[in-house]
Amino acid sequence: MGFDTSLSAFNISASGLTAERLRMEVVANNIANAEVTRTAEGGPYRRKDVIFEAVMHPDKPGVRTGQSSGLGGVRSLGVVEDSSELPKRHAPGHPDADADGFVTMPNVNLPIEMVNLITTTRAYEANLKAAQSFVDMNQQALSIVRG
């Protein structure tokens, strides 16, 4: 077992931590902009989401007895705007209201964003716990070797 193989579990957890931190920032940004009807780009704020992909090691294509699974973690492909329809709210006194008194609002649904924030937090905590377990196991192995 090489040094790279022994650190792969930690690297996978670290990539998960990085990915979930980005997702947490995007969800927090969605929540903060849930009522913004005018952005610098023009129009109301559009909800954003993060796209992830699994990272595979090309030199380790699959599961083999006694070898790595080929898994390398996760990475972000980018942040994309949600293209779903923007809801309208009747608010005739609003500065962004149209001639009929309707304001085009962001497509941010706060209960869904809160669920996303909770699941992101749980995934972050799970990756942190896995990384901590890796550190603890290595410390125990070193203490055994020291005698």
C-alpha cells in the first residue's frame, strides 16, 4: 500500500468538504436574495445551484481485489442558474410593478432552500467526521508502531 493510497480516503473527504462548502455558500446566497427584484444583470434574482461530478482515477478503472476502487472524490462543475419560471406577486405600490401591479419575484422557495441547507450541513459534517476518523486511525497506527 503506497502513500497515495493511504491518503485517498482523506482526499475524498477533503473534496467533499470543499464541495459542500461551495454548496452552502450558494444556498446562503439564494436565501439572502429571496426578495431581490432588481439585480445588476437586470430583472429579479434567479436561484442558483451547484453541479457536482464524481472524480475517478483513470489508472484505477474499477474495483479489484485488494486494490483501490478508483474513486477520487467529488468536484464542482460550476454554479448554474435555475431556469424555472419566475413567480409574480400582486404589489401595485412596488417600484418594480408592471402596469397591472404585478412584480416578478425571484424563483427562490425558502422552505426548499432551508432543506438544502440542512442536507448540505449534514453532508459537510459527515465528510468532516470521516476525515477525523482517518486522522484518528492513523494516530492509533503510529502509536502501535512506536510500541
